[in-house]
Amino acid sequence: MFEHHLRNASELINQYKGTIPFSAWIKNYFKEHKKFGSKDRKQISHLCYCYFRLGKALTNLAVDEKILAGLFLTSSGSNDFLNYFKPSWSEQITLPLEKKLHFVANEFHVSEKNIIAEIFSWQNELSEGIAAAAFSKSHLIQPDVFLRLRPGNENKVTSKLNAAEIPFNSIAPNTLSVSSAVKIDEAIQLNKEAVIQDLNSQNVASFFKEINFEKKIINVWDCCAASGGKSIMFYDYNKNINLTVSDIRNSILANLHERFKDAGIAKYRSFVLDLSNLNTKPPAKNFDLIIADVPCSGSGTWGRTPEQLSFFTTEKIDHYVKLQTNITANVVGALADGGYFLYITCSVFEKENEAAVKRLEEKGLTLIKRQVLEGYDKKADTMFAALLRK
């Protein structure tokens, strides 16, 4: 069985070309090849992800050897696979990650420093202040799932999780973390009682405290709204808003409408807008706050999609920079005098972050606060946010 799973994982890795997310690709593969049982699918998928978590490190190894190296580095307890293939490695499985990296480096006669650098191989592109080695090593750890407890539901959610015997960690008064393996929607009412939202997406709320309005009702435009997580969060912070949301496709907004319904948000305007097209006109010119969680490389989230470590190319950064430049050029003109612009990415690349802020300042906006929201030491995503004012 072990040999069968390892061989299948190696074959799938060789077939995968990175054109769509691996989770979608392997789901389609298993749908077409029904010979795999549920345990087989789970084990083979896990082995593939162990391989991808090593990025471009140890590329001189055969695929199956790199899978086992990834399995060793990402496992913290006894593992039947390693017991079968690498019993001497299995004896070292409880070592801290630093010592396990040293062990693997010695085993394959390579530099430990190079392994770390090649897991995430774009370290010269990083935003200021990101600890390159720590960030790179974080990809060997599966991030947690974080819940933002909506106001008034804190006790209800924790009681339901306790009743369902779901372990959780309390991160802050309204933030919990749970294992990614938990089926949280079977225990609580998502979007009504709590929202699945990464820790640093939640920490963007610290920028709200920098926003001061004398008006009782403020006009807010979430211009790249996606499924509406930032809108729901701002609504929970201040319900006295006229809310407008937009995104590039109806299918994206359809998900937002369902979430807003669950969240109790009934009054809002929505539009389908391609803001990357410079000929697009904004819906109005009087917004007190524009939230722009722009399309980006997603490089701060690759702990969740580690196949990107193997398939992303530097040229794609420039592609996203062009999108971001066009989007921000389209929307800043819709700010009211004294209005605020909240720029957000889930990227770790300087060109998408600090350089974007510089471009916004060149358009006449004044920087109030910017911050890299580090998640690599918290089993969370790493993000960037900047608040500017017209």
C-alpha cells in the first residue's frame, strides 16, 4: 500500500503543470479515476503537498525522495510511511524543525542554508522587514483556520465548539483558531455567528481605528469585494454606512450576496466592474472610504497553496503590478475630499506593496499608516495594508 501511494503521488506530481490550483486539479483527477478510495485520496494528496512545500529545494532528488524529505520535515509525530521507507528518519521525527533541516542537509550532502533559501526563491523581492529565512521555513507548516467571532456571538460560538468537542485556541477576544481538518460549518452558523477569516485579514481592522469621520453616515466602497469578508468586518465595526461593493464577475458577487444574507447585511449596492480597464467609470465620486483588497500574487498565502512555490515566476509580479496600478488609478478619483483609501494585498513582494504606496502618494494621497502584517510566526497568512487620505 505504501509503495502504491508513493508511486501514485510521484506520477501525479509529474503530470501536474500548475495551470490551475492543485486542489482543483487533483479533485478532477480523482473524479475521473474512481479506483481510489477516500483514504487513498487523502494520503496521496498529502504526499503531493509535502513535495510542494519544499518549493524549489532539493530539485536534484528523484520525485519520490523529495516527497519523503517533505514528509519528514512537515511531520511532527510517528508516521507509518516514514517507518516503512526511512526508519532511521522516523527516529528523528520529533526533533525541532531546525534540527530536522540540518539532518536532511547532511543526508543529501547539501547546504542547509540553500534548502531554506530555495523553498521560497524570491527573497530579493520581499517587502521591508520580512524575515526571509523564517518566512521560507513557514511553508513547511500547514496554516491554521481562523474564525472572527461576530459581535454578540462570542460565548455562543465557544459553547458550540465545546459541545462539538472541537479543539480551538483563543487568539484574541473575538478570534479563534482551529485545525484545517475541522468541518467548522457543522458546528456553527458561518457568516452569521462567525466568519472564516485569516488572522491578518482580521488584523486589517486595526486600520479602521485611524479613520475619523464627523459624518454620521459614511459612504464606503469595497471595490474588489470578492466574497465580502472585508465589508462584513467593517460593517461589524461601524454599521452607519452606505455600502457599495463591486468585483469583476457576477459569479464572484453571487457568493457575496449569499454571505451578506447570512450576515444580515441587506442594504447595499453592488456592481460588476472591471477596474483593471482604464476606461471603466467608478459608480460615484463621493466615497468617504474605499477599500481596495486588490488582486495580487497571493505570495503571503502560499502556505495554503504551496504548489505556487514550484510554478510561480517573477514575471507574474509585473502582471499583478499592472493590474493594481490600473485599479487604483480608476478608483482614487472616486474619493471625497478628506476621504480614506485602504490598500490591501496578501503579497510579500515589495513591488506590490511599498512601491504601490509610493505610486498612490505620487497621485496626491497622504500616507497615514502602512504595515506588513506578519503571519509566518503565527501559522497565518502574511499581508500588507496601507491607509492613505485624499
